[in-house]
Amino acid sequence: MKKVDGKEPVDGMTWREFWAILGSLGYRLQAKVMAEWLALVRADIDAAREKHPLWPLAHMIAGFQNDERMVGSSWQKRGSTPLRLKDAVKRSAEFLDKVGFLPTPSDQNEEKI
């Protein structure tokens, strides 16, 4: 994210936009409050330990709950999300599905992301 004069980021994407992109690819997403979501992520990391893809970032998870940028308050003054960023997120999700990291949307019968 770019910073202007060391201040808040001026580009990026909101969580709502990120989830909308995944929804457009067919993923059925269930909303969770941040504390509940972070607890689920933490439990998943703790269960898989070094095998979890987020293991290298596990130390950062606790700090997310108190980070204003995570709840969107710092995004209120920014402009619209660049189309190239939205496209990059979509292509990344498609790639992660293709290599088996994400479940194929049609395989989500009982599984929730």
C-alpha cells in the first residue's frame, strides 16, 4: 500500500470488495465478526502447526484485532479500488483453486470458507 507523507494508505481494497470478488467466483461465504473469525483462523493454525500455509504469519494474527486498518475505518477517505487490483485478486483466487489450495466452488456443499 502506498503511503503519502507517512500517513494512512491511499490505495488497496476493502474486505467487502475482497469477499465480493470471491462471491462472484461462486464461493458461498458466511459473515463472521472479526474476533470470531480470528479465533477460527488461530485454531486452524494451531491444529496444523508448521503445515498450515499461514504458519509463517501466525505471530501477526493477534495484532489484527486492534488494527484500525482491518476494520475499515482508515479506508473511508480513500478513492475507488483500482480495476487492476480487483483483477489480480480474482486471478489469484482462480489460481489457488486450480492448484487445489482453495476448494472448487462446486465442491463446497458442506464446507464453508
